[in-house]
Amino acid sequence: MVMMVTQLFIKHVLQFHKSSVRKGTSFHLAIFCCSILFAASTSTAASEVAINKKQSSYELMTSENKAMQDDPSLNPAMFWVAEGESLWQTKSGPKNIACASCHGEAKKSMRGVATQFPKMIKGKLQTLEGQINQCRSTTQGEPALAYESKELLALTAYIAIQSKGMPIAVKETPANQGQLKKGQQWFQERMGQLNLSCAQCHEDRAGLKLGGSLIPQGHPNAYPIYRLEWQTLGSVQRRLRNCMSGVRAQQFEYGSPEMAQLELFLMWRARGMPLEAPGVRP
Amino acid sequence: MNMKFDGPQKMHRRTWMQQLQKLTLLALGAYFMPSIALAKKEDADEAIKQITDGAKIQEGRVTLTIPPLVENGNLVVLKVSVDSPMTAADYVKVIHVIAEGNPLPNIFTAYLTPRSGTANITTRVRLADSQRVWAIVQMSNGSFWQGSAETLVTLSACTEMV
Amino acid sequence: MSKTSRTQVTVPATAKKNSIIEIRAIVQHDMESGFRYTESGKLIPRDIIRVFTCSYNEVEVFKADFYPGIGANPLIIFTTIATESGTMEFKWLGDDGYAAVHQARITVS
């Protein structure tokens, strides 16, 4: 009798998911059901994706959303790029200097830069946002910009677009080896109430469906992105926090060493893929 | 259904099982499909009636295009295209876009002139749920024409909401 | 007090007389629908762009009313006939004193 009711329940959950009215309800029920199935399996892959098998989640989007990313006259992220261009020239701080004062034309000085982050600088693992803030505080004498603030996103977008189309160039080095290994551990470790690791969805089950959506490989090759879900531009760290919220895990803090390590591993994993920044994602 | 009549006891159990099925269906239905959905279609019909003032709406000439499957309902490309010579004697005056499944039925209204050249409009809209969307078009001669499109709206994976 | 934001308009700089030209106009605006709640359960008030107009040498050739159902950073693509050289003015007006204007020159031969 219990079996029959359970079967009925699952059947109707899957049916009602197609016409879900309340945001998130059916999706999370589907996740719950799937986590029961995942419970027994463990990740056996080394989390290394061969370059010819790497797939950007761009490929999983509808043609309308692809066009939104590709056409600057349609991509809302361009507003943040314009803001970044303006900030690049804006003098501020006690020394009254702008980014341009030291770095000149971003088109020249920032070309290729975004494909190299996160990287070890003076013994510290820095993300692009972290380095922007480092420059601001030590050189400009200005307070650090808050994560997901308009200004930090604008500068990140402006710098990232200078590397648009260039291959991600994060390599394993003696300097970043330890941090990279930590990042890989985060990627493979189960977390959250749903007890899932990144690898279980984005390695073992990439290309399969979860709750009506195709599971992407999860490469950070388009950041910062205009995420339709956020209705605004956001960083890779914001997206990773969403992933962790998806498995009901304690989210890493913005700018934390764990975040930087995971970001480093993901960029290394995506090496060779062209940078699509600023991207559009659903 | 081949029902074997095994006696009053077993018959009673089968009926109880069927009733439990119906109850489960009812409970799940009430939980997943609140009556708000029905009210929105009425609001849409009311909004359309306000536009036409009860006048007859003809089918045809109006093509409304939205993707049949939408990954995220926050930004959906919507195109309206009306077959019209767009001359001073015969042009599209107003295009109304009405949603059947949004909190508010009206999404946008476009006012055209003989200087418009075409009656092709593209914008990006919010769709709260899978639904039918209507384009109600008023011509310069006062006639009303309509077109519609239906879409399935899915949810993004891993959001901020828990 | 008037608030404003960035706009981007794509319109050809030159056109043949009486040809039909496509115009794309996008503006940076959250289009707060008035149906969202904060984490503490408080309703976020509606704050949207209400009207978009396109004037061609001071003659209004296109107008659109926006409602909360228009997506954030609203885009509108429409056409107009390139009648003469001059200035096209695009105006967005919205809640809380919002106003944005963008001008573009067009040469028609």
C-alpha cells in the first residue's frame, strides 16, 4: 500500500513539474528525488575534461539567448562595460589617480589578463575582483569595492571584455599547486543537506537532465554574466553561492580563500576554452 | 477493468484504495495549482474587452512569436508582426500585448503611424508561468485583429532562493 | 529630482530617402515590477519605465507604453521610414521622476 502511494506521489510530482506555478517548489522536489538516486553513487572521474570534450553552457542555450550574448546591441551587460570604461578613467583617492594613470589604455594593458586569473601574486591567491580591490586599496588608497556592487562588476566586466575570445590560460605551477589541489578537493567533496559534490552533477552527469534543465559541465568561461535569473550582472562567486544553495550547503563567503581555490580549479579545468565575457545565462 | 468479486471484505478494500487515490490527487492538485491561475485568464479576457469595447476581433494578419520553450521567464524575446500595407489609408494604429498567466494582463502597448514602415515590433517580456500570450491589433479603419502564441516556461537551476 | 541611466540606441547614421530603417533602443533599468518581496517579507514598490517615445525632427513617429511585464533593461526594436535628414530623439519616462533622453543624427540622401 505504501509502495502504491509512493509511486502515485512520484508520478504526480513529475507531472505537476511541467506546469509548476509556485517558484522553486517542483524543482526542489525533483532535486530531492534525484538525490535519493545519487546517494549510492560516488564520483570516479578525475574531474579532468579533455579539451575536445569541453563544452560551454553557451551551447545549451536557446538561439534567442545566444543572440543576446553575441550582439552588443542586445546584451544588457554592455551597460556595465560602459560604466567600467568610465570608472577606468576616473581619478580618485588621496593621490588623485585613475586605473588609467598606471595601466594606460585597457585595450592594450588588460588584453589577456582575465584569462590568467585566479593567480598567485606575492604569495597570495588572487581572483580578478580581489586584484582590482588590491590595486584600489594599496595604490589608489581607496576602500575596497563590495562584491556584487555596481562598480566592482563594472570594472570586472570592462577588464574581462578585453580578453573576449582568448583561451583561458590558467596553468598548474609550482606556486599554485597547493591551492589548485585544495580547489579540486572542494569540487569533489560532498556538501550540503543534499550531500552532493560538484563533480557528481557537473562531471558524472553533465549532459543529462535534472528537473527539465540540461546539466552543464559548469565552466566559468563567460564571467561576469548577465544571469536572467538575477535580472542583473553578477560574478562567478555569486553563481557558485547559488550552486551551494542548490544543494543546501553553507555558502562560501565572498572573497574567501575557499572561493578563490574553487575558482582557480574551475578555471584550470576550463583551460583552453575561449573567454565569452560578458556572457548571458538563464 | 476485470474485477473479480471476491466477497464483501475485498470489495470494501478496493473502493477504499480508489478513494485514497482521488484524495491524494485532490490534495496534490490543491497544493500545486491554486485557483489564482484561473483568475488570470479572466483578467486577460477583461483587459481585451476593455481594448475592443466588445467589438468583433478577427483572426489572422497578426503573428506573435515567442520561443515555445523558455529557460527562464524573466526575459523572453517577443515579436509581433502584422500584415499591413502601412500606408496613410491603411495602417496599424495600436498593438496591445496581453498575457493570460501574469499577475497583470497588459504587458505593453505600441502606437504606430503611417511613418512606421512596418508593423514589426520586438521586445523582451516577463512571463510568470507557462501560458498563452495575445496580440490584439487595432487598424486605422477601426477593425480589430488578433494572434497568439503559447509557451512553456521552465525554471533556472540552483537559484538564490532555498 | 530627476533620476536617469545609460541608454544605447542602434540606428543607421545614413539612409536612402524613404527606405525603412530598423531602430534598436535599450535602456539600463531594473523595472522593479512591484510583485517582489524582500527576504523579511516586505513588498518592494513598483518602479518602472512607463513610456518610450521616438521623435523624428520633433514629430512623434513611435510610442510604447511599458507595464511591469516588460523585462529588466528594456529593449524595443521597431522600424521607421527615413524621410529626411535631421535628429531623432528617444525619450524614456518612468516612476519616481525617471527620465532619459538619447539623440541621434541621421543623414538621408
